[in-house]
Amino acid sequence: MSTTSIEKTEKHTTTTKTGVKKVMHGNYAASYGAKVARAEVIAAYPITPQSQVVEKIAEFTSSGEMKAQYIKVESEQSAMAALITASQTGARTFTATSAHGLTLMHELLMWASGARLPIVMVNVNRAMAPPWSVWAEHTDSIAQRDTGWMQFYCETSQEILDTIIQCYKVCEQEDIMLPALINEDAFYLSHTVEPVEVPHQELVDKYLPPFNPKPELTLNPDHPAVFGSLSKPDEWYPEFRWMIHEAMERAKKRIKDADSEFGKIFGRSYGGLLDLYKCDDAEVVLMCAGTLASTTREAIDELRNEGKKVGLARIRTFRPFPVEDIRALAEKVQAIGVMDRCFTFGYEGPFFTEVKGALYHANNKPKLKGYITGMGGRDVDVQLVKKIFADMYKVKDGKQDAETVWVDLKADVNNMNAWLKVR
Amino acid sequence: MGKLTIPEEEYMLEGHMGCLGCGGTLAMRYLLKGLGKDTILSIPACCWAIMMGSFPYTNLKVPMHNSAFEVTGAAISGIEAALKVKGKEHINVVGFAGDGGTIDIGFQALSGCVERGHNVFYVCYDNEAYMNTGIQRSGSTPVGAWTTTTPVGKTGDWKKAPKKNAVEIMVAHKIPYTATASVAYPEDYIKKVLKGKETKGPKYYQVLSPCPTGWKYPPEKTVEIGRLAVQTCIYPLYEVVNGRYNITFKPAKKKPVKEYFELQGRFRHLPEKVIEEIQQSVDKDWEILQRKVEMTKDL
């Protein structure tokens, strides 16, 4: 859809008690999130399929609607570097990127968490080249697992906007002070329009106080200090790392609290760390992240009509990982399948690995199977998810053929040469 | 007795962890004397990432941010933007980086920063190699020099490529102020820093900071060698103000580069013929610089 037609749809608005509803895609939802959260410094670099996020913010700052400094940097590496120092100077910071941009930032992501800076970033999940692809996959963000960033995966455009506000609320708490990465699936969210409510500014302001770090914790000539200097093995390095770990653990509850407080004001919340759907009496549960969850909900509704007791556990936060919530879920179900829209070469799907690890010390260990699907933006439809559920029933009954399967490869996957000759 | 022109306030205290005779310490000390208290530094990986001391110590009286090797230009852009938000635009924002962090790995971020026109100081303390990692060649290493990655050996494997002229590349960005300086001419250096304080927009300084460890000379000769670099016109002192060139120190009689080379182990291997070639190249560059002054004097 071209920009003009989106602009037209954006004009059709409905005002509610909590906000103004507009039709927009996920990228604009991200821009509106940064605006109502009152981000003060933005540094960003364009990349498909994120570009509209930075374009819309440019519109907001040019029109004066948004009072922010917007640094149009020359690379994603510089985007993150500029936000690190801006945040260290005491400003609320925001950026957005995707795939190659995110992986280019990799080193700087560690600088951000190591310096304990509450930067919030939206990443449009896109597959990595080669071969070139601009479509949805989670490899880019999963590759940032160990950078010390919280990671959120969104199912709707509304969730992107709301999660940005929630993240500042969590990240800026004095005993958390960690950055957060908010993921949206390329095209499924970034370029698909849906009604999104932009919350009223005064309600957001009530929920989210301004970022006001102590002056001695910022770059401030009245309190001269060195940030990030050398720490020797027998000094403080491991202790600093332990503190990040503790903050991440504390964040589990804070994310849930922020989500439910948000729900009380705006009437929307997202399940905290692990979003459960029809799991109360479920025998078989599928786990996944991002927009795969919407398709799974549809498949569940159809299967429920057929009398199957199936459910969904959507992983909303990959870091901190919802270990306790997954163990609690395992108490009730007989089999868990994990869908991964990415793969760790030499092993299996990363979400699957984490779920398995979480259940090793669980009291009840359901049967488990991993499903690799939707790589490079390949569409995952309701029929495919229903097939996965059917397979899960076999697993539940003790007929497990493999630990992990790739479910949507072409039938002639090993015959590409023949195919090339035909072409 | 003449009037002292260098401010007496110290913002770089004793107890740094640099080598004896380190020119980089003087580059910092004089800079801060010129800038004063209201200054924020961003420093990437380089000798100065270590020299102020390890956590929780520092010998600097101004705030300092350690950042990744390649992003100083972006780091100071972020500080400047945040200070604007906070209404604290009177604070000097300074990127202080070695030549590798400036001219090689940090070049993209520097170019982006000055192109965008941020109101910042970028100071490259130029010791002409990667000194903190143990004397490896950088784009700023002069032709003819020995380093651990241009080890001469039996094949004459010294630095063959000329020093990258980052000063002229900064001028080509059309920034308001670009200058070379030397720790051996502190009055000239501080005067340029003060001029920068009066200039809005990006300011680039490249300060020759002799390194006894890397250049292989006795530590007490730092100032002497620094002066010879200027007097031989290998490292002329000049500034470019809005496109107008101005030589700030003109040696009464230009000395031969051989005098500068003889004091340093890093050039000891050079055959006469190569020294002669370098002399010709230095003469030519000096001539070009003087013509630029002439060409731009009425601008």
C-alpha cells in the first residue's frame, strides 16, 4: 500500500475514552508509541521494512508535534552509539531497525546493557542474507540473545505501540535500568493495516513519569565521573554482570505489573511474559512468538469446535525468559509443541531449546516436539498449524518420530539442481 | 618575565597510567585547560581509555564516557542532542580519540558527525600508530615508519603508503574550523581551542602527540621531537577557518627531515634514497599548503 492511501485511512478516526482509533500499520504504531512515550532523542537509519517508522517520526518532529532531537545518523551502529550517550546524558531515547541493521549494532547492544541504559528499540524481524530476503524471521533478534537486552515479541500493531510505553515504564526503574528490544514481524505487522488506538497523551503521562535519572548517574560536569572504565579480574567485573542478572530477574515481576497497570487504565494487557489462550483445560499446547500466534488462535478455535482440547502459550518475552510460567503451564498439559520461525544451525529451534531447558527441573514433564516453520517469511496458514496440532496428538500418545521437524519445506528440497535445469 | 598565557587550572590530575614522556597526556592536559570545567569527554578504545585509571579511579576532573572503538563521532552527536533537550548547550562536547580510532575504524562515524553539523569538538591525538595495542600501523602512520605490523624485516617492509590526510578530508566536509596542533607548541594549541569555543558547529583538531614507546626515542625528548616535526614542516601547524587557510607557525628556516628521523628508532632503517624521496614529498606538501594560504586569503 502506498503512503498516500495509508494517510487517507489514517484520517478515519474514532475517539474513545482512552484514545483515538486510527487505521495504520505496525510501523506507524511504533512511531506513535515513541511519540506518546515522549522520546527525547531519536537516532535512526532507514532499512526495509522499518523505513516508515523513521519517516513518521521525521514528520512528527518536523511538524513540531513531537519535541525531540532526531539524529539522522549514517549507520545503525552510530544510531545505537548516539543513543547510548544520549541516554547516559539523561534523555529518553528511541530507535527502530531490522535484520542487518540490528546485527550491525550487535557490539553496541552490549555497551548499552553494560552501561545500564534504558534504551527502547523496535526491531522489524526480517531474515538475514544471503540469499537476500526482506520477509519475516526471528534469527536477527535471537542472535542478540546474550546482549543483556530484554526482548519482547508482539502479535498485533496495537501491542507494539502499547509495549513501547510499558517498556519505558519497566526499563527506567532505578533497580532495573536495562534496555528493551520490541519485535514486530516484517510485513505481517510492519506493512499490514489494522485499527490501532493511539492513547490520549494525558493518560500516557499519568502512567509513565518522565525519565529523571540522578544527576550523578549522568554525564554532568557538576558531578564529574568516568563511565565504563577498566575493571580488572580481581575487581568488579563479575559483580557488574551479576547485577544485570538480578535486574533481569526483578524485571519479570515488573513487566507483569506494568502490563496489568496498563490494562487498568487502557483496557488492554498482553499476558505479561507468557500469554495463555485456552490453556486451562488443554491437553496439547503450542508455543510460539510473534504473529504465528494469531494464526494459531484461529486453528485452536476451529479445533475446539471439533472437540479437541488445544491451547496456545505465546512467548511474549524471550529475555527475561518466562521459566516459572512455563513450568506452571507444564503442570497441566500432556504435550507441548514449540514453533520456531528461526533455527540455530548445528542444533534446533532456539525457542524450543529454551523451553526444553526450562522443563528439565519441572515436576511434570510433558512430551515435547519442535517445529521449524515460516523461515524467510514463508506463510504459515491455519491448515498448517492444524497439521502441527494433529502431529502433537501423536506425540502426546507416545508416537514421536523426531525431536524437531521442518514442517513447510518444499517436497523436492533435495532436488534443487533438477529444478534449476528445468528453468 | 613574560606574561603566562596558559591557564593555570588543572583538569587532568597527576597519577595517570601513561608511559613516561607520553605526548598524549599533554594533548589532554592543554585541551582541558583551554576548555575548562563545563566539558564532557567521550573516549573510544585508545591509550586514554586506560590512562585515567581503572574503576573507580580517574585523574580527570570532567565527566568522561568510554565508548566503542568505531563510534566517537556518533557518541558525541548523542551527548550534544541530549544536552539540547536538557537546555545545557553551554557545555563543551568533546570526542577525544587516537589516530586509529579517528582515521581508520572511527572514520565513518566522524564523517557522519561533522556532515550533520553537530556543535562538537573532535580531537584526534595523533601518535601515528595503534599504540595501546602495541604499535601496529594505522592509516595515520607516516611513510617509511617501522611498526610491529610493518616490521621492515629482510624485505624492507616498512610503511609504504603515505599518511592519510584526515585534516584535508575534514576541510572537504566544509566544517567551520579545522586545525593541526602539537603538544610541543602549547600556546598555539590552546589558542586554537579557545577559537573553537567561539565557533558553532563541528571543530576538528589533529594534535601530534609523540610517543616514546612507539617511536623508539628516550622519554625526555618528546617536546624536542614534537618541535622538530613542525620545524621540518613534516607536521605543519595551521588552521582552516571557513575554508580560509592560515599557517600558525612558520619556521624561520625549514630544517631537513633527516634531523627529525635521526632521533627516532622507527625511521632508523631508511636508506638515504628513501629519506631524500620523503624530503621531496614534504617540500611539495609545504609548498601546496603555502599556496592554499595565498589562494584563500581573500575569502
